[in-house]
Amino acid sequence: MLGQRKAVIALFPLVTTAARAYITGVSGHNATYDYVIIGGGTAGLTVGARLAADSSLSVAVIEAGGFYEIDNGNASVVPFYAAEGINTTSLQGSNPLVDWQFLTVPQPSLLGQIYHYIRGKCLGGSSARNFLIYQRATVGALQKWADAVDDQSYSWANILPFYQKSAAYTPARADLRLPNATAVNDTGAFLAGAGPLQVSYPNYANPVGTFYPGAFEELGLGALPHGVNTGSLIGYAYSTVTEDPTDETRSSSQTAFLSSAPSLTVYSKTMAQKIVFDGSKTARGVNVKANGVSFTLFANKEVILSAGAFQSPQLLMVSGVGPADVLEQHNIPVVADLPGVGQNLQDNPAVFVGYTSPFVLDAAQLDAAVVPYNTKPHTGQLTSPGSEVIGWDKVSNKAFATSLSKSTVSDLASSFPADWPEVELIANANGKFPSIHR
Ligand SMILES: Cc1cc2nc3c(=O)[nH]c(=O)nc-3n(C[C@H](O)[C@H](O)[C@H](O)COP(=O)(O)OP(=O)(O)OC[C@H]3O[C@@H](n4cnc5c(N)ncnc54)[C@H](O)[C@@H]3O)c2cc1C
Ligand SMILES: *[C@@H]1O[C@H](CO)[C@@H](O)[C@H](O)[C@H]1NC(C)=O
Ligand SMILES: *[C@@H]1O[C@H](CO)[C@@H](O)[C@H](O)[C@H]1NC(C)=O
Ligand SMILES: *[C@@H]1O[C@H](CO)[C@@H](O)[C@H](O)[C@H]1NC(C)=O
Ligand SMILES: *[C@@H]1O[C@H](CO)[C@@H](O)[C@H](O)[C@H]1NC(C)=O
Ligand SMILES: *[C@@H]1O[C@H](CO)[C@@H](O)[C@H](O)[C@H]1NC(C)=O
């Protein structure tokens, strides 16, 4: 039986004029859907909207957070403010309504430092928390994925139509950017009339960014003539951003996919606690909790787990799927003994090197920048998340790589495809870009 349904239009007059239609799941009551999706983040809302486009299917999304426009306002909407609340070594400035506030245990190999792993907790997930950089994987990276799971659906050629289906591309406004900050015309990498994710360039280019192409050339990198979305990344280019060109606001999976899925049922501010398996080890539903009330959402067809890199394995483990010895320590009945679940996290460390430039705005200039941002055609520094020119390179094949251990060099050579960048260089010009992990 389906939960009682109610069409809802959410309005955010303070930060955007956009209206979002969706169905509110009735909290506190068991209900059954064809598909139950855990996590309304980047992947979850994309999959949910695509499934719900088939009107014969009922689809529900469970999301622990709410609307970031309400819970975090401009800080999640205005590109320039993207770095607010992003401190990787403490929770300073972090808003618990939109961030999970994960802190690591002290890391022995990093002088005992504790790290704050920023993760979006809202409809939109980390696509509402990130730095808006839009760039596609490399051909070799996707091939590695396809081979690892023995499914060629993940190869570049087979994924490209889905990249293209998801994104609406708008070329850079050369009339609003500096004449010496010319962005590539990526039109060839996109399809006309596709969407709903908005991909564009900010209506502002910082003069600092114009010096980076020369710096990257000095490092031996060449310009990426067709931009960052064609499957090869060794080189540099102005980065495309997930930004709506009509008002220069963040385009997230919420503004894009949720708003295009009026028949998707959303359980927001609802915590998924456990996946329910039947006797034949088939996932049948999800135990959830909202406002202190527990209930179950049952799935006729599938439970889809898209709770992010940390919580997808965590939910599997509390539901009995993972290393048996660890589950038993916590008195969790074992559904499947899978030793790899929740183990072997690989992460890319980031190092931030900052210099003061004459183009960093003071408080008064920042206040003044609100005016052109709020006025059509929406211009000025606030339109930019700060990531100007972005580059990728190999380091293990460079002369200076003698400082890398032999095992590092051979691991890099044997574990990754030839087109796999080993470092990403982000030339940020906003003067407020702490070291981040992605
Ligand atoms: C600070 C930062 C900057 C980044 N910058 C960039 C960038 O510029 N460009 C780029 O391409 N990538 C960037 N990334 C990475 C990118 O945003 C993420 O890889 C991507 O959003 C992950 O998508 P996901 O669907 O796997 O997870 P998420 O988008 O995080 O979605 C997971 C969702 O599940 C929900 N959830 C989790 N557990 C539960 C539960 N038990 N019950 C209910 N709901 C739950 C969460 O609240 C969240 O909404 C950045 C990431 C961060 C953190
Ligand atoms: C809801 O589902 C749970 C199973 O998780 C069941 O125990 C409970 O009785 C159900 N509640 C109602 C009102 O049907
Ligand atoms: C992060 O928080 C720590 C501890 O409060 C503080 O010392 C540091 O300056 C902050 N870093 C940034 C980039 O804001
Ligand atoms: C970008 O290229 C397309 C064709 O590939 C062309 O139609 C369009 O006018 C170009 N736009 C700009 C801004 O150069
Ligand atoms: C690009 O133009 C801006 C604005 O005129 C200027 O400040 C900057 O120095 C120029 N960049 C380079 C690399 O010459
Ligand atoms: C942020 O929000 C307020 C309303 O709460 C608005 O007046 C302001 O102009 C917004 N924009 C920016 C860029 O700060």
C-alpha cells in the first residue's frame, strides 16, 4: 500500500525564486514503493528522478537532511560563499543542519591530527557542499572501473550518453569575463536540449586566474584544447562549473533532478537506520526514523543504497553485510560475510598554498559585490567559486619523482591507467580555499 501522498510546492523567496514540486512521504507510517532509495544526494536524486520519470513506477527517497536553501541559505547557493564552513581540521563555522560533522580519529601518519570529513547532509548531498567544479573522468579511469566490475556499461563510450543526458551546457559569457580569460567552447562535449544539471562558466574571471596558464606551461602542461569534459585530463583549462547561468546560483542534484521529478516521493529529515533483508538475503525495505518515530519503507523491486562513500558501507555493516568478525563484535547478525565492506578507504590528500594577491576583496568590496550579483545579468566576484584554471598532471614520470619511493612509483604505474592524473592543480582566486578532500 502506498503512503498517503500530498503534492508540495516549496518556495525559497529569500535565496531563489525557484519552486520545487515533489511528493512528501507521510512520516511515521509504513509504506511500500517499487524502489526505495537511501540518500537524496548527488547519486540518489539523479537515480530517483530518472526512475520516477517512468510513471508506472513508485519511487521514494530517504534523506537525513532538508533543503539547504532553508537550512544554510546563501552560503550553499552563492558560488563565492562555497568555502564557508569548510574547515578540514575542525568543526569551526560548520553548520550541523547541512554537514554530517564527521571527525576522524587522530591520524598517526599525520602527526596525530584529527580531520573533519565534510559531507553534505541535505537534499543535494555533497553536490550542495562542493566547489562546483564540473569535469568528467578519463577514458582509462572508466575502463578500469568497467574491468573491475566486469561490466562494459561503465566504459567511456557507454557512460558518455549518460553524462550528456544529464547536463545542459551554456558557453562562457565572453562579454562579461576578462578578454584575457577565454574559456574553451565545450559545446561538442554536450548535447543541445539535455539536462537538468546546469553546467556553465561563472560570469566573472579573476585577473589572478589569467596568470595560471603561463604557470602551468612552465610546469610542462599544455592547454586542453577541448576543455575538461572529453575524457582526457593531462593539461589545463578553465573549469566548467555546476552553476545555473540564469541567476548564477549553484546547480545541485536537488535544484536539477529533484525539481524535475514531480512524482518522486521524498522523506526528508528522515534517518535510514537499517536495511531489512528477508530469509533469502534479498533487501526488502529500510527501517527509518523521523521525529523520534520509527517506521519501515518496503521495496517491491529494489532498495538502492546511495548514502555516500562513508555511509553506504556503514549502513551495509549495521544491516549485517560486512566483515563477520567486526559485525560479531557489535552483536550484529551476519547476513553476508563480505570482508571488504567498509575497509580500504583510499583518499586524495590536498595541500593548500596561499599567497596574498591585490585582487582579494576586503569586507567593504565584498558587500559591494552583492549588488552586481543580485542584478541581471548577475556578474562580479560572487558568481565565481574561485576555481579558475584547473590542471592535471603525472608526477611519477617526472625527473623530480626521485623523491618518491620505488614502491610508490611502481604502485602508481601498475595500479592506474596511463591517462590517470596523479595530481590535480586547482588555481583558486578567492583567497579562501582551505585544504580539502574530495
Ligand atoms: C568540500 C567538498 C568539495 C568538493 N568539491 C568538488 C568539486 O568541486 N567537484 C566535484 O566534482 N566534486 C567535488 N566534491 C566531491 C563530490 O561532491 C562528491 O563526490 C559527490 O557529491 C558524492 O556523491 P554521492 O551521491 O556519492 O554522495 P552525497 O552527495 O554525499 O550523498 C549522500 C546522501 O546520503 C544522505 N545520507 C547518508 N546517510 C544517510 C542515512 N543513514 N539516512 C538518510 N540519508 C543519509 C546524506 O545526507 C547525503 O545527502 C567535493 C566534496 C566535498 C565534501
Ligand atoms: C510496520 O512495519 C514493521 C516491520 O518493520 C512492523 O513490525 C509493524 O507492525 C508495521 N506497522 C504497521 C502499523 O503496520
Ligand atoms: C580551522 O579551525 C582551526 C581550529 O579552530 C583554526 O585554528 C583554523 O584557523 C581554521 N582554519 C581555517 C582555514 O579557517
Ligand atoms: C560554440 O560552438 C558551437 C558549435 O560547436 C557554436 O554553435 C556556438 O556559437 C559557439 N559558442 C560560442 C560562444 O563560441
Ligand atoms: C589580464 O587582464 C587583466 C585586466 O586587464 C589584467 O589585470 C591582467 O594582468 C591580465 N593578465 C595577464 C596574464 O596579462
Ligand atoms: C543573501 O540573502 C539575503 C536575504 O536573506 C539577500 O538580501 C542577499 O542579497 C543575498 N545575497 C548575497 C549575495 O549575499
